[in-house]
Amino acid sequence: MEKNTVKDYMPKDAKGSIKVIEALLKEMHKDIKELMNLENLKEGTKSIQEKSVRITKICVVLQGTLDHENGGIVAHHLDHLYKHIRYAVHRVRDDHDFSFLQSAEKVTAEINEGWRKIASAAAA
């Protein structure tokens, strides 16, 4: 019996897309960790605003890549996770409330780990 791999289910042009998404996820995770370190700055500080906007933009792009028609429950769950990240970042930007940012960082770490595995499997 033939063993199917990740590559067997990927369109031929997917490798480039996987790398782009992987890079976006890494940047978003790095930015969230950096934003967490800005908690002691004054509310509304330009660096907090800029970092929040950047994370939100990356998250919106990633949400736009989801294939809700063929992605099933995985796409649905990723959409909710991205919404949580955006909510956490909006709380920081609008209310200087960093309480949700720790969970957003954990979510991005988990998503990054999953994409790292997908990228590795696609490259194999």
C-alpha cells in the first residue's frame, strides 16, 4: 500500500505559498513578543500603535488565505484563532490591556510549529 505524504495533497505551486505564510507567521509571532515587552510604555505610544497595526495587517492577510470551502474545520478554527489574535492586539492598542496578549503569543507559537512541519514535509 502506497503511503501518501503532504506533497501528494498539495497543488504544484503551493511550495511558494507555504513559504510566504510561514514567513508571515514568524513575523507576527516575533511582533507579538515584541509588543508584550512594550507593556510598561505609556498608553498610546507610537511604537505600541505601529506594532499593533502591523500585527493586525499580517493577521488579516493570513485570514484572507484561508480556504473556507475546502479547508473544512481547520480553516474554521484558524479563522477563530486569528480573530482572537486580532482581538488581543486591539485590546492593547485601544485600551492598553495586555491581558490577552499572552494567549495570542501561545496561539501564534502553536500555529508556527504546525506550519514549520508542513513546510518541512513539503520540502521533503
